[in-house]
Amino acid sequence: MNQNLSNSLEKLPEFLSSNHLVKLGIFPNLDATFQARKKGVSPDYIKLARKILYPKQAVIEFLENRMKLGTHNQSTNEPLNKVIEGK
């Protein structure tokens, strides 16, 4: 992983919200984070009451896997936005 990106990610809090993922540009909006979770193509997350939290390490691994594969899922090779939108 790019050293600058890696340093930036290390500064993140231990748990990130859906808003964090949108601000980081991982997803375009909050609805996309919901759709990704629903379809099983989001970073691993923890649900506490009604709050969704993404462990920092899960987000880092999600990004690393996306960088390596270029898609959300090696078996289908469909771009993530198509999966989220259901196309």
C-alpha cells in the first residue's frame, strides 16, 4: 500500500462510522454504505444497538483487497458500484 495512504489510515480512529467511509471516498453516500452492507460487499462491521461501526483494520483490509483485485469480489469480477446498484 502507498506509504502516504498507509500513514493517513493509521491516524484514523479505531472504529469508523458510515459517515467516515463516505468522507474517505470509499462509498459515494450513506445509502451506498447501507446497500454494500446489505449485499455483503462492505468492510466488516459491528452493530451496536442501531449504530454501525467499522473497525479500522477491517477498512484497511477492505481497501487493500480492492487495490489488489480491482473489484469487490474475485469470483464475479463485477465492479462494486454495479453490485451496490443491482445492475
